[in-house]
Amino acid sequence: MNRRIPRTVATAVATALALTAAAPAATAADGQHRGGHHARTRQAMDAAVADGIPGALAQVRDRHGTWTASSGVADVETERPRVRPDRFRIGSVTKPFVAVVALQLQQEGRLDLDDPVERWLPGVVRGGGHDGREITVRQLLNHTSGIHDYVLDPEIAEKAFGKGFFEHRYDTYTPEELVGVAMRHEPFFPPGTGWRYSNTNYVLAGMIVEAVTGNPYAEEIERRVLRPLGLRSTVLPGTRATMPRPHGRGYAPLDTGGGTELVDVTDVNPSIAGAAGEMVSTVDDLHRFLRALLDGRLLTEESTAEMFATVPTEPGNPARYGLGIRTHELSCGVTVWGHGGSIHGSLSGVFATRDGGHAAVFNLNGNGGSTAPLLEAEFCGRAPEAPGAARATPDVPW
């Protein structure tokens, strides 16, 4: 049964809620933040909810301490507020986890990022003009491979995001199937001659991790990143469609045949995203991961420099992309580093200044918006724009 939610319910819950008993005990810093240090961020969260997103969750860490807050609801039927321990799908924020594993394998001498993809996946990247002999692992990680994005395939798009979602939400996809879909299309450009975001790149990166280690990429992420950092609330669900508790619901505007309605899309088989975006996490775990990435606990100094070596993205876009990490240039001149992620019923932004002194994790439990106004509010103190602004530049799946 599909849970279809009247949009008026979702837009009527725009009150910001500080997290209470369900979260860890409040600190003195929390009290200081409640005095107004993050007023603009609260306004931006409320604006996202007023614009149709059911609920927003935020956690910020800076010189004042840790501040966690929510707006709207986790479930539009029960009107339960979003709370700090809630898990949510993180979409493409999975990509930096995969990139870290690839860089660690290079540190160990088991992989060279300048290896051709063909060395590890012979015959896999062929078709439609693609040639794995001409594409390197590094070009997968920084999206300069030119490989087509399987998400753009009309049949996949219809099943994943269109009217076919209700019939296909529990379908299982193998990495080989997803790559095969991309191979039916022409490359975006010859390898190394441009930049184009493609989820196929990271599906292939996950396959290479398995080819190098003999273990699924999920096991390598768990062993190399999750367990060492104590990220106990972060999981790679594989083909499991249900969410681990605690969690709220996720919503998306979908064509139900009788018009577009806000639909509960919480349950979905995440194999459609795989190594490009399957992971589930929390605001606390994502902060720990980002901090470890920035302070060198996960990679050597040389590998960290490689990860943060960036290439230009689209013409006219000041953002740059490294290996599973990107810059976001804000209107006030501040540059933050991290990644965004969009997947069914969830939109995330995980960004920090390069020194890690100011970091923010945001999640919206609905699609069709953007975390950019939240970043502007938090790092620049910029007031929310007019209604609809939060939907002006939606994040890219995953």
C-alpha cells in the first residue's frame, strides 16, 4: 500500500524544535546557540519546511560547541518531530567513503589510481563508445571519465523516479546491470577532456574495490572506516528496503497517475544506488567521518592531498571536485568542502571549512529542494530567500 500524504499536512508544521529527551544531554554550548547564534540557520530550516519539505534536521559544530535542531516533522501522519539519533539515507555522501577506501588501497600498494579500469574489470566498460582501457580509476573518482550516468537512462528513471516506482521500488539491481545500462549510451566526452557527474563512476569504483580485495566494498568500508571511527549508526543496507531504527519517514513528490502527490518513499531497495549512494547514517556519525577526513586520521598526508586535488566542474560553476569530495563556493566568499546526497525521500549536505573548525550536516526528509540555502545561512548568515528558492537548484541523485 502506498502512503500518499496531503501536501497541506506537510506544509503546516513549520515550527523549529530543539531536540530534547531523545538526544544526548544538552551542553552549555547548546544553551549559547539557542541564544541566537544560529538564528539564520533556523530560519532557513523553517523556510524549507514552509516550502513543502516535511522536516529538516541540522547539526553544526564550531568554536561554540555542538548545536542540533530540527524543523517540521519526521512523520507527517504522527507529527513526531525529527530527533538527533534518527537515521536517514545519505545518497551520494556514500562517495567519499568509497574514495577513502580506494586511496587506502593505493597507500598499501595494492592499487594505483592511474591504473586503467580495464586492468581490474576486463571487458566491463565496453559499449556505446566506452573503453575501459582509456579510463583510469582516478577519472572515475573525480568524474572526468566521461562515462554515461545510468540514472539518466529513461527506463531506469521511470522505474526509480516515475510512475513505475510503486511497482519497482523493491527491485534488486546488480552493479553489473547498472553499468550495462550506462554502456547502452554514448559517453559524455572522451576520458579526461571534461567533467560530468556520473553515478556509474562510483558503481565501478565499488566493483574495483572488490576486485582488488576479494571482498564487497561494503565490507571494506565497514572494516576500514566505520569500525575504526566508531560509526555505529552508519550502515550499508545492500538490498534491504527497510530502514534501521530509529528513523523518520522519507517523502517525494511523484506522479501517481492522478497528478503529483507527496508520497511516503521510505522503503526502497537501495541497490539502485549501490556504491554511488546506498548508505544510511546520522548527523553525529557524519560529523565524525568528516572531521576524521579533514584531520588526517583516515589517510596519509600524501593521500589526503590527492583527495583534495580538484578539477573544474561545469562551465560557469565555481565549484571544484576532488576524489569523492567537492568545494561549495558561498556568496560571502567562504569555501566549504564536503558532499551532498539525494536519494528517495532524503536530501543531505555534509560540509566544513578546510580546517574543520566550522562544520555542518543537514538533512531534509523530502525531495525537490536543496541544502544550498542552509549552507548560506549557516556559513554566511544569509537570510532565506522568497518561497520557492529552496527548490531552485535541486541536488543531483544520488
